[in-house]
Amino acid sequence: MSEAAAPTRRDYEAKLVARAWADDDFRARLKADPHAVVAEETGVEVPESVQIEILEETPEQAYLVIPVNRVAITEEQLDAASGGLCSDNCGSSCY
């Protein structure tokens, strides 16, 4: 029997959007405290250092999100983002 694939970011986003459409109180909480609501709903703890901005489209306003180009990230940037390098950018691993 094969294991189910782990949920993707799109899966989590779809879950949050569907709940926000159905529940005005949830939408208000999501907009007020996205870190807490994302953690409650998905089990994913987004670090406070990562800003989450909730934007609500209107008939007159739409948004296009351009994600980070993961191909263009250097190894150093990837290590720094994942906690592999010291915060003082000395270039060595922190243990």
C-alpha cells in the first residue's frame, strides 16, 4: 500500500481559503493573526521571521503573487534560510 503524498503549500492555502470563504469569523482571525491561525489549521509553524500578508481580492482588485525563484537561490542563501549558517554571516556552520 502506498503512502499518501505530504500536503503541499497549495493544499494548505486551498484549505485556508475555503474556510475563510465559509466562515467570516475565521477570515477575520486569519487576517488579524495569520501565524496563529495557519498553525492551528495546518499544524505548520511558520517562523515569526517570515511575514505572512493576507490580501483579500475584491471585484475591482486582484493580486498576482510572484513566488521566490527557488532555482536562483544560492547555496549560501539556502543554508542561511534553513539555519545552516551563523546569523553573523561568518560562513561557518553553527552547532
